[in-house]
Amino acid sequence: LAIGEDPTREGLVDTPARVARAWQELFSGLGEQAGVHLARTFVQESEDLVTLADIEFTSFCEHHLLPVFGRAHIAYLPSQRRVVGLSKLARTVEVFARRPQLQERMTAQIADALMEHLEPEGALVVIEAEQMCMKMRGVRKQQPVMKTLAARGRMRDDDGLRQETLLLLLGGEASAGPAPAERPAGLPAA
């Protein structure tokens, strides 16, 4: 009615029930906890960095309930050689993606869940996403990709480790600016 349609029209009669079923699936993360997926760990031989890049997800912005399409990149530094199966990292992304969401919050929630349930020395999460609320309405910009980063523990405190991890996850996109030799005169080193 609000958009000027006839809800009794043949094609729309069952639409409310279909939407309700779709939303139950699309927002199923509201009834899930990340700890369920991150609870089962196992021991590996080393405490080297673990990464999983390009985890595709679909979410919905909480302001307009329009889709958000993106990729999550996760890294953590195990503590006491405890790791989790890679599929559990993807499932953790889904727990938080399948909720009305803000990308900034989702990025932090994934990093915090890793820290809480895996107790690693550090965790880093990068999310790159396209927001349909910006493409389909309002300013209607087609190219912007929002990038958010959450770093915890050693990933936050150790600049070298963070940069190495970002390079591993994102390749050349992780550059923090021009190399010292390329830095314009008069600008301080980072």
C-alpha cells in the first residue's frame, strides 16, 4: 500500500509470506552465536599466522534493509598452537553478516569473536563491501567500495606484523602510502 501497489493482486497475494520466509533465512544470524562455530579447536605444529581471504558474504544495511555485497579477510596469530577449521572462520562471517548490520560493527564483531573464543595473540579483519543503499538510492554512486579494518592484540600493537598481514591478505592494496624514498619532500615519515 505504501508504494501504491494493490496487495490483493494475484502476483502479490503470497508475497508477504514469501518475504517472511526469505527474511528468516537472510537474518538467521540473529539467532546464532559465533562461539558455536569457534568452540572446536585443534593443535597444530606451529604458532604461525593463519589467514583466510576473500570470504564472500551478503548482508543488509540496517538503515534501509538494502543488500551489502562484500568480501571478508581474516587473520589470526594462534596462541598455544590452538587453531580452528577454516570453514568455521567463514561461518563466523556468516553469523554476523546475516543480521541487519553496519559494516564497521560487523568488522569489529568478527575480530572480537576471534579474540574471545580462540584467544589468539592477535586478530585482524578487513571487510570490503559495496552498499546498495548508496548505489540504488540517494547519491547513486556505482563505484565506491567501503573498506573497514579491525585489529586486536599483537595485530594492533605491532606495526610490522600488521603490515605483513595486510600485504598477505590484500596484496599491493595494503600500502600505507609512498615508500620513504618516494615520500614528497617536507612530509614526515609515518
